Amino acid sequence: MAIAKLTNEQLETMSYTDIAEYVLEQKGKKMKIADLFMEVIKLRGDDPDKIFEAKIGDFFGLVSTDKRFVMLDKGLFDLSKKHKHKGDLNIDEEEDEEITIEEETEEEDEEDVIDYDEAIDVDDDTEDDDYKDLVVFDPDEEGSIDL
């Protein structure tokens, strides 16, 4: 267990996930997130009582989304380069079906076609008073309702 190879200056410039990667490489085994974070805190020289509870959630989020790490069964984390993907990613290009898209053209019925040049121009401006139902409210007038 040769974890103490890094100097304090190196540790100060490294992120928590970089240190976690270093710890997992040096230990060579899977670790629970709490144990891994505790090792990171100790290596950085931080006070575990102050840092652990305040930042364990953030650390879990960082490690969970960092592609260098993989979460295994029972909440154990390890380096993803030590584990191969179980799915078969080999794709045989010859077996792929070629998809062609044919455009369907429908003949338009002449009844459905509207010629906008020949459309009847309807004059919406009539002499009717469009404002006959309009009510003007004057707050200074007697009988007005205060809301």
C-alpha cells in the first residue's frame, strides 16, 4: 500500500476525483463510497469530521458521473478500466437492413385547392358600430367600485 507517494503540493492541485482514482489504483480493490471518500480526505489533510458529512453527497455525484469510475454491486466503486462492458458491441454492417423512404404523392382534388388570387375579398369594415357594447370605466366617477 504505497499511497503516500504524492507530495502535499501535488495533492493540493488534484481534484477529489483525481485523488480517488489514485487511491483505487494504489489499493487495487473495490471500495465503498464512504471509505473511498475518507481516504481522499485523509490524503488531502482535511479534517474528516468537518468535511465528510458536508461533502459526501457532492463526492458521490462526482464519482457517479465521472467515466473513470464504475459503480458495482453492493455500492462498491472501482476504476472502469478494470471492468469490461458485458454487452456485445460488435455490429455486423452486412446484416443491417437498408431503409429507404419513398415519398407518397397524393393527387389533390380540384375541390380542395383554393386559388387565393380569385378568392372573394370580404370587407370586414362595415358601418356597424363594433364598439356598441364597450363600457368605459372612470375611477373618478361616482358609483364606481373600488377593487
